[in-house]
Amino acid sequence: MTTTATPTRVIYDTDPGVDDAIALYFALAHPAIEVVGITTTFGNVSVEQAAANALYLAALAGYPHIPVSKGVAAPLVKHAEPPPAFIHGADGLGNLPSRQATSNQLDTRSSAQCIVDLSLIHIRRCRRRG
């Protein structure tokens, strides 16, 4: 007898450079994972570029409906370092010469609010089932 397990719901928090792009694609393709949201932060790139990269990667993977939100632009405790463009390129994705146009839009909620809202939605769903 074969049983189909419910995929684990994940909110993917990222600063998408080339390493996180590969990890995101793995998560999106994995049958045991359901990515329900993508939140972004500074790190490999600025938070603005991270959000643009996440929107681009989700659309290319065929998931333009997944909410993508922007988080904080700098650390809360220590001084921000500039993104390592020498590692990931200025755009975080190896300095792509061009990008396909995408139509998905950034979620207007902060990443913190998006995490709270998406978590509450899935907690309520679990309670109704059990």
C-alpha cells in the first residue's frame, strides 16, 4: 500500500545569491516540501536585490503565486558590511547579462508580518483537520 504524506510547509528566508538560488530550486522541486512563502533579507546582496532575485527565481521555476516579501535592510546589532559582489556578482546571480521579464509582484507586508500571517493560516488549517 502506498501512502502520500502531506508535504512539509516551508517559509523560505533568503538573501538569494547563487547558493540560495540552487537551494530554493531544490525546495520548490522537492515533492516533500511546499514552499508557502519567500522572505528576503540583506546579505549576499541588498534587500532590494534579494527581493528582485526571489521574485525572478520563483517565476522562472513556475511559482509566481508564492508570496515574496522584503525584510530588513541591515543588521539590528552590528554594522552592515557591503554585499560580496566579488563572490555572487553585483546582482547576486553571477551578473546575468539579461533577465526574462516576470509579472509577479512583491508582497506589501514586511517579511516579519508575512511569516506571522502565513504561520497563522497554516496553524488554523492544521487545527481544522485534527
